[in-house]
Amino acid sequence: MKRVLVLVGGGHAHVEVLRQLALNPPTDIDVALFDPSPSVWYSAMLPGVIAGHYEPSDAKINLWALCQRARVRFFQTPVLSINAETQRIETGLGERHRFDLLSVDVGSVTRELPAAPGAYIVAAKPFDPLLNAITEFESVRTGALTVRVVGGGATAVEVALALAYRWRGATNRRIAIVSATPLLKDFPSRVRRAARHACKRLNVTLRENSRVQQVDPTRLRLQSGEQIDTQLTILATGYGAAPLLNKTIITGIPAESIPVNRQLQCKTHPNIFAAGDCAQIEGLSVPKAGVFAVRQGPILAHNLLAIARGQALQSYRHSSQALSLITLGEKRAVAVRSGLSADGEWAWRWKDSIDRKWMEKYAPGQ
Ligand SMILES: Cc1cc2nc3c(=O)[nH]c(=O)nc-3n(C[C@H](O)[C@H](O)[C@H](O)COP(=O)(O)OP(=O)(O)OC[C@H]3O[C@@H](n4cnc5c(N)ncnc54)[C@H](O)[C@@H]3O)c2cc1C
């Protein structure tokens, strides 16, 4: 009988697994993918979608089509629980499926803040509700409207600037970043300067060292006791566990992330693998960012087939010196690597060509 490999979530690492299966569809393994959506966003292009530089379809990978090419069965449903002992998953369709091998790449969600009923609040991740909230907000045309983006990292900066660029002609909409710390505090000073200049150019106001305690319907309550107005609050407050992880019994207790070794393999259950934001790799501190899920993809693809066939596994090698490209609303970006940085339109064009090349690999017909 064929062994059953279940892929949970069509994240950045799993799309590479699917691509490699499509290049060489296995005849000895039965593979299935479970995801509530037939497509997945490519995170690097999300700010460009908000800004209007890309159509939503430019930034989405069609999971269904990839599965067709790879001869993988696609189930459009969330996985609600995983039980490592019984080797079964339970899906949103009320079905249970058995697995021999399991791989989890379900990402993460934005950390929440306390919010009062009636507060108009939306997280940066998952992305669909954010895009819907932005377009709904656009239909309100009367009165002055303030959008507060809460957070001080790259996501907050990119979302606020992209929104400011999208609404550059609208005089009644104001965008402000509210950060508990100095803006981009972990980045070199040149990056911080580039972000501040971009905020000035696009009229995004900055409020740093201001921790938000609660979101009320038309106000943000700050730790200092001050209250500031808001009509739409966007949370870019860092990433926490995907809801499935509360129902994932692998280590005996539900955890924030799935602990794996450098082969991306669960130490207690060698038939279970995890990658991307939902994995915690032993001895490494890997930021929750799509770029690292992308780098884990080829290792995961190799290891899933290797373990099924009794072959040697490969190890993920992490580099904290990865190139980081932060977009600045307009077609400009700032590039950072190993503490060195530079910004300009050229950086955006460079990022655009990297991103489009990456997307091409997963386009139908490739
Ligand atoms: C606005 C914004 C901009 C960003 N920009 C960048 C950037 O420029 N560079 C960068 O490196 N990172 C960026 N990030 C971070 C990036 O989005 C994440 O780190 C990345 O998506 C993680 O990839 P992943 O493979 O772990 O999971 P994801 O890409 O999040 O994929 C998870 C998949 O799992 C599915 N899923 C979830 N729950 C279940 C379930 N229960 N059952 C089945 N399927 C499930 C989801 O539908 C989804 O398809 C950005 C994030 C945001 C919000």
C-alpha cells in the first residue's frame, strides 16, 4: 500500500514541495494538501498590492493548479486538529484523515490587542480581511478619517506607507503609525532615516514610544493614559501562533510553534515535519518572515521524499545576514544586509524583479 503524506497549509515552504512534486510526480507516495483557500498570498508583494503597484492576482499562488500538476489531492478546508499519536487529522468538513507522514506550514497570525466591542480593528495577517477593510473604508467619503497602524516593525512601516501612497490624492484620510518603541529599532540608522523621510513625503505621522493598551470604538487608549482618535486600527504588532497550533497534540501539550530539528523534523515524532512561521527550529532564532519559509522549502521537499524512501535527510542552514528589502510606499525601497543599507527607486526595481521571478516558478504552465 502507498504511504500517505499529508501537507497541512499551502505556505511558502509547501508551494516549493508542490513544485518539486510536479517536476517529478512520485508513484510510491499518495500526497494530499489541506488549505481553506485555493490560493496563497506571496507576502513580499503584499505592500505592493495595497499601494496598487500590483493586482491581487499578481501576488497569489494558485494552490489548486499546483496540486493538479503535482498529482496531489487538494482539499479546500482547514485542518482543525492534529493528533500525532493516532496519526490522524480532523478537517473543517468533519472528516478524519490518516497519515503516515505529515508536514505543517500554516504560518502565523498577527498578535491581538484588547479591543472593546464596536472597535473597527483589523490585523495585517491574515491579509484578506485587511484588504477588505481598506476597500470598505474607501467607500466612506465624508468627514476626516484617521487610520492608526499599530506597530513599529517593517510590516507596520510598509503597510502605513503603502496605504498613504494608495490614498495620496484623498485629503480627508490621515494615516499614523503608533509604535511602542522607536520605529524600526532593530534596523541600522540609515534604514530608520529612509523610513522617516518616506513618512514625511507621504504625510504619515509617527508616534513613537507610545504603547497602545486597548482599542475602543473611536479611540486608542495609550499606556500613558492619553487617548487618541482612530476610525480604523490596523494591527502590525508581531506574529503569534496560528489557531491550529492550539489543537495540535504533538509534544503532549499545545504549543506556540512546532519544535523541530534542523532537518525540520519533529524530534518526538520523526514522521512529522514543520516549516515557516509555525516551526521552532532547535538552537536557532528564525524571525517569522516569508523569506525564511522560502529557504526552508527545498530542504523540506527533499526530506519529505527522503524519509519516505529511507534516504539521508538534509539540514537547513540559517543565515541571519539575509537580504531584507523594505518598501517605502512609492516605487522605492530600502535594502539592508549585514548592517549595510541603501535606498532608492533602483532597490524597488531590484525587489520587483526578484519577486516576479519567484512568482513565475509557481505560475500555471511552469
Ligand atoms: C503586510 C505584510 C507584509 C509582509 N512582508 C514580508 C516581506 O516582505 N518579507 C517577508 O519575508 N515576510 C513578510 N511578511 C511576513 C510573511 O507574511 C510571513 O512570515 C509568511 O507568510 C510566512 O510564511 P509561511 O509559509 O509560514 O505561512 P503562510 O504564507 O502564512 O501560509 C500559511 C498557509 O496555511 C494555511 N492555513 C492556515 N491555517 C490552516 C489550517 N488550520 N489548515 C490548513 N491550512 C491552514 C493558510 O491558508 C495559508 O495558505 C509580511 C507580512 C505581512 C502581513
